[in-house]
Amino acid sequence: MRVCPLSHYLLVFISVLSLSDLKLFIFTCSAGDILSIRFRDTVNIAIEDENSTLIDLWSPFVFFGRTYNRIYVNNNGHLTFNQSSSQFIVNYFPINGSEDIIAPLWTDVDVSMNGIISYQQYSTGSVLTRATQDINQYFPDLSFTANWVLVATWDRVAYYYHSGTETSFQVVLISGGDLSFILMNYGDIVVAHNMVQAGYDTINSTAYFKVPGSNDGNVIPNLKNSTNVNVAGRWAFRVDQIKT
């Protein structure tokens, strides 16, 4: 059992979040930029390392045929829909399980040592404009318009039992009409000595994807240079339906 001096976590609101070493944030920088992010954000400062935050979604999100109105941001680098998850011993995809999972970097994260996990939703403004532009660039045959975005960021978080490690990554959920997409963004990722994996999986693994090399802790620093959309450190997926 993990031991922690405090047994709770705090949800706080801040008007300025500086991530000066985070080389990713959604839609606002090209690869290699160093960015300070200033916006009103909801930050989950988890004192323990096995917490989850339940988010009521402003807009339904369709994930491979199932429609969800809430989501859990789990500290260990993954999102789930039906229940929270403190699991840190990773089952490699395909799991053939009973939960839909989105995993930008599923591993044993411990934010009681260092780092911040934050999230924000958007239904208007420049973030939706940029989301629309980027999705149409990556999927040019769809004529897509975004009407909702959720951003969850793990900023300079530590791996459990490895103090001083700082790893930064992010997942972005985007929806518009009947279409849904996820982006996985990677900043500086340090070598992991714990099990690790990035990608997504569905109930009974009817659809799944594992980012190449993401299950090798010695290789994952290369995630910030990897891509499937010609943007270093970014992976993009359409996830509203199973391809036939």
C-alpha cells in the first residue's frame, strides 16, 4: 500500500498556468516551441498518486459507437468512462476487457513527488478554431467543424519511486456533429523503469491501437519525435466509429 502524508486531493482554479518547459500545448505551438500557457484552467493537484477526477462533459463524446457524458482523468496517464481506475500495472493492448480506455501514457505516475495534472473544456473561442483547422489538415476528406474540446495535461510528473523524473504529455478530445477525434501530444519524456503504454482500447478490444515503441520504457523518450500526422510529438485518431 502506498503511504502519503495527506489523504485527499484538491481541485483549485487558477488564472495563470505557466508551463515554460512544456513543449506541446494543444493547437498553440509548432514542434520545438517553448510555451507559457495563460488561460483559466481547472487543475487537479493530487496529493496521493492513485486519484481520479470525474468530469461531466459539456458535450457528448462518441467513442467507437458508444456515447459518453462523463469521463475520468486518472492520475496514471489514462482516461476511462464508466469507472475510475487507479491501476498502474499496465495490461498491454488489446486487453479484451470491459472498459473503454484512452491512454496518452499509461504508467505508474506519482504527483505527490512533483508535477501537475490539469484539464479544461472549451465550447467557444480560438481553441475550437484551431481544432477545426488541425483536424481538417489531418483528415482532409471530412469537412469537420469542432464544437467541443477537452484537454488533459500531465505536466512534469514523476514516475513512482523515481524522484526527480519529469515527464510531460497531453491528450485532447475533440468532437463536432457525429465525429470524434483524439490527439496525443508529447513533450519531454524520460526513460521509464515501470511498465508503460500509449494508445487506446475498447470494450472487448473491438478497436485498439498501441503507439509503436510506447511499451518499452527505454524507448519512450522518442515519443516527442514520433507522429502519424507529420507533426513531431503528435498522434491523431478518429474514434467515433469502427472501420468496416
